[in-house]
Amino acid sequence: MEPKLAIFETFKTKKQELTGEATRQRSIIITLATENNPAQRTRTAIAQRIAQENGTVWKNIYSGIFRDLDEILIPLGMVEEAGRLPLRRGPKALQEKGIPFYQLTQSGLLVSIALDEIIGREKILERFFVESKISKEFNDEIQMIAKFAPRFVYSLFKSYVKAYCDGKFSDLLPFEKARFISVSDEAILIQKEFLESFIGMPKQEKEKTLAFLKEIG
């Protein structure tokens, strides 16, 4: 069975509630996207962090974390081993090999930009574009829009990653403008329609619209 990213999967009877697998995978990606300390990016440390956040015992979720990393995220090319930490105790063979710690690949960084739970995604977005091999024009366009409408840009990434999860294409990379734009969902098309209409409004109608939007926000 081919590995599949499950970060958007929900229960069949509770469409608004993420499955346990989806929650674990999101938590792993969030940890690797936001944690700089290698000691906090081992399997055990990731399990302990997630367990603490959810008020559970880390040993109870370790096997799930192990599976998500080794059978899903690493085979999909979203996570990779970044190095090994030396061990002072335990079996000699394990001391010599050390404990692996992990990091996100370019694909993994792209996925993390689509997760609303992450605070400070602008830094991840900037890092992604610094490390990615995309055209300067496309880079400049996205970064410019992100300065003025970051949520809109993140919603584009979310639609793109969700399209990948739904099997509309087999790989997130290469990151190309045509494919990125082609997967826009209805919510994004509504935002686009509103923006185009707003630009064409007379000054008085723009002021009324802005006043109405301030009441919503």
C-alpha cells in the first residue's frame, strides 16, 4: 500500500474532526518546522512534546509517531534524517550509532505552510522560497502578496497541499506557478472575485465596504 499524507483526513461521521493519524502527522510537521534544537527532533522528543500538549502518556503514542515518520513522512520525501545524537548510556552498538533526529525537506516545508496551527509562518514561507528552485518572477509575486494578504497566500498553499493529498498530482515538487494556481478552491475564487470587484468600485462604495468589513473583523 502506497504511503499517503493524511493531514486533512476527518472521521466519516464527524467531518469537522481530524482523525488521530491526521493530528499526529500535523503535530510532527509542526514540531519539525518550529523546533531548532536537534535534541527536540528525535522520535522520543517528538512523542513527548505531542503527549504533553494532549495530556497523555508519550509511550502510548510513540508507536504511532514511529509509523508516521518511517512509513509515511520519510517515504513521501517530506521528512529526512538530519543527523545523529551521541548516547552516553545504553547498549554499545546504540551508543556508536547514536539517536537520529529529523528535519523537513522542501516538500515538508511546503506542507507546513498550509497548517493554520503554526504561528509565524512568514518565516517558513521565506525559508521555503530561499531554498526552492522557482522563477524569480513567481517568487516575487508570492512574497509581495504575502506582505499585504498573508492569509490569502496561506489559503493558496492549503488548497495546493490538499489537492496533493486528494491525489490530483503525485508530487508536491517541482513547485510551478501554473499548477499552484490551477488548484484554487471555491473559497479562493470568491476572494479573487471580491478583490477584483473592490478595485473597480467608486471611492464612496469602497469606503462603505471597508466600514462593513471592519465590523466583521
